[in-house]
Amino acid sequence: GIQVEQSPPDLILQEGANSTLRCNFSDSVNNLQWFHQNPWGQLINLFYIPSGTKQNGRLSATTVATERYSLLYISSSQTTDSGVYFCAATSSISSGSARQLTFGSGTQLTVLP
Amino acid sequence: GAGVSQTPSNKVTEKGKYVELRCDPISGHTALYWYRQSLGQGPEFLIYFQGTGAADDSGLPNDRFFAVRPEGSVSTLKIQRTERGDSAVYLCASRLAGGPYNEQFFGPGTRLTVL
């Protein structure tokens, strides 16, 4: 099945700094999502982005499907941005009708005041 | 509108007991998924329902795990003879099936602890 790798595994920033999180995937995809898992465990949808670029406030994401990677940009980080960021993808080849997500291991982001 | 809901939020049980975890998907979402998340890892797929039928149960770890969705809406994940290794957060997700749009939305999860 599809492999999803995220980097870096851990990231510590000062409030106000910018950051880039990376997600590499091994197959062509028909779904790619970025999530923020808050301290209570809730997965919050950030972007549905199998290709192209999207922006939402201080966050933006780009997926280059032909090169099999996606980037999540966080600008002017705030302490409330802390948590784990997950990338998850669905292979357009092997997932069949289920289209289940395969998750990366996540990036643990800590934003210091 | 309401998102995906799951109950209970926490469940503590003893080894060998039977548990049921409930998921109520977003209204109108015919595709429903169960995932399991162990500490420090990303969620892993367990089972997928399209309507009432389990269309893909390839992620269930063994035959102690079973899930149903009798009316095509609410789903129940059932675990028999629980083991300590079953301790994890069980997440439910739903998706609007049909067409090219595949975004999944997750519930808050049920934290299962097997003593």
C-alpha cells in the first residue's frame, strides 16, 4: 500500500516564527488531507488538497502530485498552533472503493511564548 | 451542522470483557470508517462501510473485532475478549460518497483502556 512520510518529526518554534512541514507519499493520490490533532485528541481538518495550493488565514498548503509531496506552511505561529500535524493520503491505485486514509507519523509542533 | 459524534468518550474495561463503541456520522454521509490510534502514532484503518454493508474490513486485526451499521447511519464497533493491547483511541470518520470529492471528517474518538 501507499507509504506516507512526514518531516520533521518534532519542531520547536518561538511565537511569531514561520515553519514548513513536509509530507512525502509513494503513490499517486486521489485524496490528501492535513489535520491538526489538538491536545484532546480531536483531528481538525486543515486542508483537503490532492493537488494545487490553498490558503486559510495563516496556514497554506501546496501539493505537487507529480512529485509526490505536500507542504504545510504556518506563518506567524501562535502557542495555540501547538499539537501534532498529520498528513494522510489515499492511493488512487490500491485503495479500491474504500479510499481509506493512510496517515504519516505526524509532526509534533511546539510553539513557545 | 453537527459533526461526527462518538460515545463513550472514555471506556475502561477489564481484560476479557466485551465492549461496544458507537459512531454517529455526519447526516447524509453514506461512507463510514473506523480507525485506531495507538500512542505516538497516526491512526490506522480498521473497516469501511458504504451504506449498511462492510465493504472493506481488511484492517481489522483479528476476529475479536466486528462492526455493524444496520440502518446505514449509526455504526457500532464491537470488541470481544478484550486484551491489554487493544488499548487505544478508536476514531470514526465519515465522507460524502459519490463523485470525486473524498474528504473525511473525524469524530472526537473513544479512548479505550483495557486493564
